[in-house]
Amino acid sequence: MMKAVILISGNGSNLQSIIDHSDSIDLQISAVISNNKNAYGLKRAKIADIKTHFIDPIKFNTKENFDQELIKIIDSHGIELVVLAGYMRILTPLFVDHFSGKILNIHPSLLPKYPGLDTHRKAINSKDKQHGATVHFVTEKLDGGPIISQAVVNIEATDTELTLAAKVLDQEHVLYPKVIHWYTQNRLKLRNNDFATLDGKTL
């Protein structure tokens, strides 16, 4: 079993999916950490008997100081993987460098389309026919790290932001555990901070 921490800021539905799949994907979730004390994901972790941490951003003068505390907590768990699951803070270069090649994120768009927020609205407003989710390695470029895998959904004429978000989220719950399993099997690597490989082949 590979030890990981999961960073969240909100509801934690992807966290729940990872918890539910943890045994089958060889993952031991050592802790769940949030920058939001009211994140429902913290309750999900406690129900699953997983250690939780809340780090209050108000107590830190800079993003770097916040991330230094985050690094200290994560390092205390002796982990091999950091999983971002709806974590809404932008990570500093300090953090990304410290855990280089060990940070995965899932983003609700078909990157490189629509980095950042409001992805479902942007896809609908652009009259896209397809939308989806992307799992990627985290680098210093926001939502710009090497793409590992994507899940695609069709956008119907009747779709709203809410219905499209729900369709994408359903796919995220399947996609993310699958990619995490590649990592825990040591099949997935970040090379030269530029590209991802699976079984030695560039993705």
C-alpha cells in the first residue's frame, strides 16, 4: 500500500470515491488536509477514520508560510503521493518543488481548454460538443502540468452548468482512482517535469 495525503477545500466527493476505492488501488490515505474548516470532506474523512488537519490561512502572512506549514504536516506522515481533490488554493513553487513528481490533480475540463474556474459555463458558452475531466501532474503552471488521462462527456442542447457538472463529476469518480492506481503500481512517472509516462511510454 502506498501512503498518500489528500488535500481538499470543499464537499469531497472525489475524496469519497478515493476512500471507497482505496483498498483496490493499493492506497493508504494517511491524512486529509483542508484550508477550509467547514469542508464537508473533513467529515467524510472522520467517518472513514482517517486523520484530518485544518490549516487556517488567516494565521499566515504569506502563501509561502502557509505552504511551509502544509509541507511540515505532510512530511510528518511519510507519504509518497499528494492528491489534490478539489483543493482551491494555488500551490507555491516551494510546495511544488518539494513534492515534484508526487502531486496529482483532477481538473473539470479537457485541458488545455479552460484552466481555472467556471469550466462548465465556459464550455457551454463556447458551444462545445464535448467536455470532461483531466488528471495531470502538478507543476508550477496553473492547471498546466503534463496530462495523464482524460474522460469525455457529450454536451447536450439541454445541458445546464449544473447538469454538465454532474456528468463530469461522475466521470471524475471513475477516472481519478484509476490514475492513482497507475501511480501506486509505480507505472506512472513524471519525466523532466515536462511529460508523463505510463509503463515507460510517453502519454
